[in-house]
Amino acid sequence: MKHFLDINKTSPKALRQMIDHARRMKDARGGRPRGMEDDETPLTGRMVALIFEKPSTRTRVSFDVGVRQMGGQTMVLSGADMQLGHGETIADTARVLSRYVDLIMIRTFEEATLLEMAEHATVPVINGLTNRTHPCQIMADIMTFEEHRGPIAGRKVVWSGDGNNVFASFAHAAGQFGFDLTFTGPEPLDPERVFLDEARAKGVQVTIERDPFKAVAGADLVVTDTWVSMHDPVSARERRHNQLRGYQVNAALMAAAKPDALFMHCLPAHRDDEATSEVMDGPHSVIFDEAENRLHAQKAVMRWCLGV
Ligand code: CP
């Protein structure tokens, strides 16, 4: 069973094949993100369940469109509307869905829910985000970096802000794709050490630097994300803003990175909080390519899972 649960659980060879496949599928569409089915429709006759226990724009639309472009069909399910949200076990849900569909994508809160779904499903399961990681996003980010700047191996990526689930998948990717990663943010919002240690054990340089201007020196890519994640309590907002204000990605911070550094944000953004509109809409920014590449990268992930 080929589940796509996390970047560190998928071999570097398979990850590389998926990124390269995504590039080929994107090129074959002649640069159009929208429109008719692909020439190849390997998901013809296949049904994909897309389960959301949290809100989504990009993940929901890009998976849905991606399946349709490949000739398949989707069923978008809200966790709250399923029996899953009313006491049915994850294991039973996984067993039942496996009798109806060929592939399950789930966006959920606890990583344990994803893992239990994968353990009991008899079809592949894809992680569409948990509180802990967001691997599909980082597949799109690697693809985006490489289409603008070539191989990411050996490059320097700097994350400014909260050490959240998207950072965690960047740390997984650092080890698997071989790039150096610096985290800059306040100590209370440091990422879990296990993510940093695992990447270091794979031979890449992983650094924590409290001064954001020192952190971005020599950066090929500067990344940030919303200061208050979907699973964070609303009451944390003011404290988070006070902690993170100094880590805003603005023109001055980008000027301290390499002159050709890229800027990424997985979106949705709170403009002029974690990043200024000047940066988001400026010459370093590739945020909308990133969003588009969710579509292409996830098509490659789904084909890898199904072996088609
Ligand atoms: N980046 C991302 O996952 O976006 P959505 O929350 O809109 O799916």
C-alpha cells in the first residue's frame, strides 16, 4: 500500500520521481492550470474521497480539479457531516470507505487520526494537512523553487515566524532533498526538536537563529506562514502577534537575503502581518505559482499512490 503520509516516510527516489512527473504533467498542459482533461486520463473509472475536518480553499480545489483532469471523480466530504464526527471510529470509517473509493485524502486535526485511517484503509491515504505536518504543500514548494531556480539540493531555505506544521514538512524535505534550513522565530514558537534532529541526521545543516536579518543572509528562499494556525486558539492571537512582529517578511528583510532569493507563503495570508503586500506582490514572490503547483504536484502524488 503506497500511502503518502509524510515526506520523511517516502523515499527520496520516489519524491524526486513525483516532482519530475509533476513538472512533465504541467508542461504537457502548455502552462494552463485550468481546462479540459489531460491527454492521459489514468484515473478513469476511479473515485477519490476528499475528507475535510478543517477549512480549505487550495487543497480542496486543487485535489478536486486534479482528479477530474486525470479522468477520475471525487466525493468531497465534511468530517462534521460524516458519522466520523458523531462517534463512528476512524478505523470503521476507513474500512467502509475502502469498499467504495480508490483513494482517500484527509485533512484533519490530530496526526493520530491520519495514521489510524491509513492503518485500517485498504486503499491509499494522502495527508492533506494535520496539526503536525503538511507534506502536499511542500511538494508544491519544492517544485516551485526548482522551476524558478533549478535543483534545491545544497540551497539555503530560511523560515521566519512560527515553527508550525508547514515548517515541519520543510524540515522533512530538507533531509530528503538535501537543502540547508534555518528557522528564525521566538523561542516559545520553536519547532519540535525531532524535526530538526532528523534532518541533521541526514547530513544537512539545520540552524536556529533568533536574529531574522542574520538568518536570511545567503538565503535562496525565504518562507513564512500565518502567525495563528487553524488549530491555534483565537485567544492566542494578540500574544502571537507580539511575539512574531519582529519576524515579519518585509522589503528590508528580503533585501538582506540573496538578490535573487525567492519568497514563498503557502496561503492563506494575513497581508501586512506575517508578510507585507509589498513582498507578496513583489519581484521575489512566487506565491501564486506555489498555489498552482499544488494541483500538479498532487496529481503526481495521487498517480504514485495508485501506481498509474
Ligand atoms: N495552503 C493550503 O493548504 O491552503 P488551504 O488551507 O486553502 O487548503
